[in-house]
Amino acid sequence: MRRLRRLAGGGDEPPLSPLLRLLIGTQFAFNIGFFAVLPFLADHLGSGIGMAGWLIGLVLGLRTFSQQGLFVVGGMLTDRLGVRPVVLVGCVLRVAGFAWLGFAGNTASVIGSVLLIGFAAALFSPAVESEVARQAVCREEEGLGSRARVLALLTVAGQAGAFLGPLLGVLLLAVDFRTACLAGAGVFVLVLAGHAWLLPQRIPGREPARGRGSVRIMLRNRAFLALCLVYGTYLLAYNQLYLALPVEVDRAGGSSTQLGWLFALSSLLVVTVQLPVTHWASARLDVRRAMALGLLTLSAGFALVAASLSADLTGGAVALLPAAGFVVLLTVGQMLIAPAARGLVPDLAEPRRIGLYTGALSSVSGLIVLLGGAGVGRLLDPGVPAVVPWLVLAALPLLALLFLPRRRGRG
């Protein structure tokens, strides 16, 4: 966290406002509490409660849907009610959800608790992300620095929390899963108290949205829908860290420990390299070119593995080099695409509907990942030649290049 504070106030740009520091710190705390529990949920449901595999998959899918699929609801509520009430209610629901999960002993209570946990995130995440984006644009318009840097800091904070959270979870699981859940709830109690004290009742420049028809207007916004398609393709590609990468590590004779190190490599790259990459891209590329370079980098990562499948690599660490290269290229692609895409949303949205558009970007992209993930899963079946899924995945970012928004504006 000290590194984040130094980055937020260091460099050639003026320090961030107290509100931005609060919101970015929130992202860090959110992910610590969340990832102290989530990576260990499937194991608890199987070994601790005795759920069948298909039921565990259903529970995890319901959690994802209640979060990612309902982001648009959280965004709309943020536009209408403001940031403070939506964030506070989201924190209260997250505390209740984690506490409930810690004591859940049957299927119904587990499903209820994970739905509550997911919906809590669907409330506070769009509120935080949309306000950070709006503040970043205002800061840029005042000549105080690039919006991409602010949004990159948000990504760094989230990844730092996602890296430290599982480490905390491992320590807490030495006691039991309930202790990990209650510790996660405790993190959100602290976040709730901090926001109740520090988050302004009314944020200057943020006016409540009124009237109807905003969703219909959004659905006619071709530039924004194109951005959703491109961002969804990026998320589908990035999701292969959890779907295709384990298959490749297993094919190369790697272990779950080595897979864990590759996940850690991705998080550490974001924490240490995201800001330099964003600074380089902001100085040399416009938003569209930064996203195009990111898509090309994603494609190169999949192509690297596809090419390695035809090579006769020896066993051991050498056989895992393509997987490591894939992780590096995929993560660099994320560093280029994510801040640029989030920074583009305020330019494409109606001025008082940034929350709606921020939430819709996540919800539509999540739907693309859900549908595309099922197709990729079929391609990864043992009966399909190993090179096929990697070639298909390499082609998808190239196709997404055709849909990059060609101009800024509310179209």
C-alpha cells in the first residue's frame, strides 16, 4: 500500500485528490478481502460441505452472474442515487454475505450467500470505477495529467490486492474456512467505516440522472457497442489464464505449483510494470492505437503457444517456457487495453450516465466471456488437436481490430 501511495503522489504529475486516493485504496482493500476467500471456495464446497462437482460449478457460475451480469444495475443506481449510498450498501451486503458463507452448511445457504456476495460487488464496483473514470477525465481536462495513468493506478491497486489476498487466505485457512470468511467480512467492515467517514455526501460535478430512455439511447450508440465487443474479446482472451493455461501446463508436464507461480507472475507484472507501460503508451499512442497494439500482443501470446506445439521441447522447465511467454504477452496486452478502454467510456457515454455505461461495459463483456468460454471449452476437449484452440484464440483479437471505435464522441 505504501508503494501505491508513493505512485499516487510521485512522478512529474501532481498528486491525486483525496477522493481518488480513497477510491483507489478501496479497490486494493476490496480485492484483499475478496481473494482471501474466493480461491479456496471450490475446495471448501467439495471437501468441507461435500457438494458434487456439477453443483460446485453451478454455485461458482451463479456468483459470477450475480456480480458481472448485474454491473449494469449498479451503474444505473449510481447515476440515480450517487456514489456514496451505492458503495455503502454494497459494503454492508458484502459483510453480510461473507459472514453468512462462513456459517453456511447446506446448498441453499451457500447459494444465498454467494449471490449476496456477487450482488454486493455489482453495486460498489461500478460506482467506484465510474467515479474514478470521471475524476480522471476532469483531472486530464484541468491539465493535471493523463486519465490513463489514474486508471492504471486503479488496475495496479486491484492486482496488488488480488496478489496479497490469497496469501492472507492461506494463513487464515490454517485455522478454518469460517475464519477466512469472517476476516474477509472484517476487511469490508473497515472499508464501510472508512467510506462512511470520508466519502462526501455529494461529489462536485456529479449530478443525478433523471428521465427514461437511457438504455435505448445506449443501445443505439454504435461506438460504445463496438467498444463492448472489443473489450469482451479482450476479457475472453484474458480469461484463458484460468481455462487454457492450465491445459497447456498439464500438457507440458507441469504441476499445480508451477501453475500458481505463473498466476503470481501475471499479478506481479501488473503491479510493477503497469504504470511504465501506461506512461509509454500515453506518450506515443492514442487510445485506438494503444488498444490495437494490445490486441496484437494478445494474439501473439496465443500464436506463441500454437507454434511451440509443433516443436519438440524437452521436459522440465524448458517445456513451460511457451506458457510463461504466453502469460507475459497476455498480461502486457491487458496493460495496454484495460486503461485505454476504461478511459474511452466517458467520451462515449451521456454525461450523467457514466455509471450505466461503465456497468454495461462489464455486463456485456461478461456475457461475451460466458458464451465464448463455453466454445473455447469445447475446443480444449481431448479429441480436438491441441493446436486448434490456440490458433482460434490467436485469430479472435485480430478480428476485434476491425471493430475498434474510430473516433471519440457520443455518436
